Amino acid sequence: MPLPQTEAPGRLQSELMSRGLRMTHQRRTILTVVETAKQHLDAAQILRQARRLDPGIDRVTVYRTLSLLKRHGLIDELDLMHMQGEKHFYERRPQRDHIHMACLRCGKIAEFESDLFDRLKGQIQRECRFHIVVSRLEVGGYCAECRASN
Amino acid sequence: MPLPQTEAPGRLQSELMSRGLRMTHQRRTILTVVETAKQHLDAAQILRQARRLDPGIDRVTVYRTLSLLKRHGLIDELDLMHMQGEKHFYERRPQRDHIHMACLRCGKIAEFESDLFDRLKGQIQRECRFHIVVSRLEVGGYCAECRASN
DNA sequence: CTTAAGTTGAAACCCAGTTGCAATAGATTA
DNA sequence: TAATCTATTGCAACTGGGTTTCAACTTAAG
Ligand SMILES: [Mn+2]
Ligand SMILES: [Mn+2]
Ligand SMILES: [Zn+2]
Ligand SMILES: [Zn+2]
């Protein structure tokens, strides 16, 4: 069952519309999936979720929409240490960047915001005269639980 | 022409041998390539270089050796923002971690060591009780030259 | 030298992501 | 509202980076 077009646009959607991009039914669906995701989703998961709202949607449209969102800086692409396969994960770009920690034993992903991280980016921009558009800090290791139960 | 086996072993090589791993001719060749690389190389580049020393070497052996080195923490795997294709790049793990900056316009890769980065990792280990095994900070943006000539 | 386990190359395979193209659907204009 | 123009879509074929399988071959130990 297609989404009603009366649906209130989310932030991603209004962001794209304000940039003069065509708002298609498929895009609206994919944006909704990304916007309401509770964890980091890969392209296949996004496709599956999107198909529950609009069964006709094709995976190529998911990939195209993800690149569009990436190009516009509205989502971030993550590797999450490529713990199984080479796929990438996506999340709405947050107001403030965060770090991703991937446990190499249990696979759990944790997030962490840090003032030190913000300062580090500031240092890079100043000392390297490098204008940062996107940044990704991912660490792999062992979480507290996995270290305990060992 | 195969490398003479009298060749003095590099750090990677002696590290692997000290861990009781079999030192084959192919591994020696690949280790030499990685060890003497002047830039970040992807698997295909490593294969090409290795074949110049030992033409019979197969790409599957390159991939297997790279995973071996990764598993032993002797090399780091980088995305470098996946600026063309989905390939990965490799470098010998340095004594001190560094940050990679990829210019989205000219493609240049710069490296940067920072005390703030070391402190940030310390903070993560302490405050998140997360034992870091590997860390990767990559930023994409615009280098000084590209910002000037625009 | 013999032996046993680890490693190799070749070929087939896998999977995430991309490309080409004709049909379709947004947005704009009249 | 209808015509128009152009961006977007779905499908199918394709690409590229990396992996699996397995028989033949090395390596290191004894
Ligand atoms: Mn990657
Ligand atoms: Mn996140
Ligand atoms: Zn864990
Ligand atoms: Zn540049």
C-alpha cells in the first residue's frame, strides 16, 4: 500500500525539496526508511524495508537515492570495520559527528560523541589547511562485556 | 628473477617469522612490496609490483597474504573515502597512528599525526571501556591548493 | 630423507554496486 | 487542465573486488 501523499515530510525530505530536487514516490519511501531507522542499515536492508511500503521499488533506485543523499551530505556512509562482507551502512547525518566502535567479538556497534573529536577536526582544518566535508572515525576492538566474559 | 634468499628480512618478515608462520617465497615478495611502498597501494597494485619480482604469483595469494597481515595487525586497511571504486588500500602499521585526509577534488592523500588523536583514543578506551585494536580516522574535503585555485 | 601440515595457483564463484536504455512520471508552462 | 520537457525509474546485463574449492606443491620438523 503506497504511502499517503499527505504524509508530513521529514527533515531529509524537506531538505531535498528545498534544493529543488524532484520528489518521487520512491524517494519519499526510501527517505522515510532511512529517517526512521533505529540502527545502521545496509543497502539491502533499506531495500527490504522500502519494499514493505512500496513493493515495486527496485534496488537500483535505492542505490541511486543513497548516492544522491550522500552527494548532498544528508547521510553518512560507514564501513563498520567490514565485519561481514564488504557492504556499507548508512545513517542520517547527525547534527554533531560521532565515533563508531565495533566489537570484533560480538559485533555490537556503539556510538560516542566527544569534544576531543570536535577539537581534533578543528586542529586538522587549521594546521593542515584542509577544509573537512565529511569525517569518519571507526574503531575496532573489544567491548566491556566481551572483555569480561573471556 | 626470484629474490635471493640471502636478502635481509624486513620488519614485517621477521615479525611474521617470530610468530611461527611459514615464510614462503611468495610471502617474502609481497611483504617486500608492502614494506617498500612509497604510497598507499591497493591489492591490484600490490599484485602488479609483486609480479615484477616473481611473475608466477597469483592475485589470490596477494589477498590471502593481506588478510594474514591484517589478522596479525601488521598492516592497516584504508578506504580513502572510496573515491574511485570500492577498493581498499594498505599500509604498514606505523608505530603511531595517523589520520588520512583525502581531497575530493584532486584526489591527493595527506597524513597527519596528532596528540589530540592519541588523547581521543585514550578517552574512548577509558570512558567507553572499549579496548581498541584498530582505529581509522579518514576525512574527505578540500586541500589548501584546491581551495586556492577555485 | 621422510613426513605431515600449511600454502599455492587455477578456475569457478559470489556479491555489492553500476551502467545502458526504453518507458514513465514530476514539474513547469500555457 | 493539458502539453511539454526533462529527470527518474525498472529491468537486465554487467563490473570489479574479493572469496571458495581443490589438487598439486612447499615448508619446516623430526
Ligand atoms: Mn569500505
Ligand atoms: Mn551512528
Ligand atoms: Zn562485544
Ligand atoms: Zn586537492
